[in-house]
Amino acid sequence: MRSLPLRPRWFALPLGAALVVLLGYLPAPARAELTFVWAGDFSDAEKAKLMAWVRETHDAVEHLVGDFPMGVRAYLHRRDGAREPVPWARTQRYRGQGVHFHVDPSYSLAAFRRDWTAPHELSHLILPYVGRRHAWFSEGFASYLQYPVMQVMGVLSEADAARRYRRNLERAARNYRYSGESFVEAAPKLRAARQYPVMYWGGAAYFLRVDEALRRSGSSLPAVLRAYLACCRKDQARLESLLDELDRLSPAAVFTDNFARLSAEPGFPGVRLSAGE
């Protein structure tokens, strides 16, 4: 049985940036900024807590895949009386890249750190927007990457992450109602029927397959993403052109090959997890 590919291998790839020579000194390129927009009244203590949470998550994403080449804005909206720290969030893909977090600041910092929402939403920003039609791809990517980000943060162990993958994938497979169709064919129907967990985790299965194939070739998904952020990140892209770009940065055409497989095989995409997870 195959184990989950949860051990990131860090590759120090050069950033594609112009060097400015001044008196023989080569300064390091400035990091893109993380900024905060407060859409509501928050106390100083609440702001400090929420900024610490978002900054830690943002830094964990960058540790995993490299620095964002663009600034990221975090919009904080107050939502008192919620049943969880972050009842809702969404990414912003126009007029700058960012995430809108609707939060109940009465929860502790530890509760915010245990919540998967920030790792999921900030992971979205690694790749460009590929359109509503391919929501399964974008949501699957963020669903897959949220747990490695939480591992970097020290919130989850590798075994914890593996158990969560298994639980979510098995539940999604049980609820998949289009056994005669490929997942790519069925994904728009899943979205229309609001079967979002099935759509998200079917997409995550694609990235589990891709990461495992990359590791067999001596690379990894984090390594390819690091190279992509350094050279090629766009605000929007066609899915096909994005897959070609990621393949160009990979040892083999694993992104397009696995997409073709996902488009052809009927049923929910299978991912074999090791029995001990």
C-alpha cells in the first residue's frame, strides 16, 4: 500500500527577479507585504491576536512553497456569536490578491490556529484563478495543501494529517453519485447540487496523485510550486496552460497526465492510503 506524500522536501530555487547593482552591493529583493484591513471594530488585543494568527499561517505557506511574488491583503470582518472561530472566508482575486475572513474574536489564538480555514484560503493564492468551471481544481488544491501548512505550523502531525485525508476522502467517495461518469465530468453537477465536500476532496485526490508521482521522480509538489511562484505566477490563467506550465517545471508531465486520467476514468478518483494511517 502506498503512503501519503506528506514529507515536504525543501528546494532552494532562485527567484526570478532583476538585480539592482549599487556601489557593488546586491540587495536581496524585498518581500511582498502582508497587510491588514479591518472591516469592523476590533480592540487592540483582538487585532494583535488575529494578526498573529494570519501572519503565522501566511509564513507557513511561504515556508512550504516559497514567497508570494505579490502583496496579500487580509480583510477581517467581525462576526460575533459564531459557533466556530472562522464561520466563513473567501479569496479576493481582483484589485489585488487577498482573503476576507469573517471571524468571532472571542475565540482564543489556539482555537484560530487549529482551524483549517486560513491554511486553505491562503493556499488558494499560490495558483492563479482558473475560472468557475474548474472550481474542483482550485478547491481540491487548497483542500490538499491545508494540512501540510498546518504541519508546518505544528498544529498537526503527519499521522494526524493522514487520518484527516483518509476520513475526508472516504466520506466523499461514499457520497459520490455519478459512478458512470468521470470526476471531471461530474464536478459541475456536484457544484450545482451543493455537494461541495465531494467536489473539494475529489479535487484533492488529483493533487495527492500528482505529489506522489512527483516524489517518485525525485521532486515534490512543494518544489514545483516554489519554482512556479518564482517565475510564472499570474492573476488568471486557463487551466490547460497552467498544467503545461507546471509540467515544464516538473521532471515529467505528471499534471497533464493525471488530468487526462481523471477525465477518462469513471467514478470517484481512488487514492490508496497505507493501512496504518
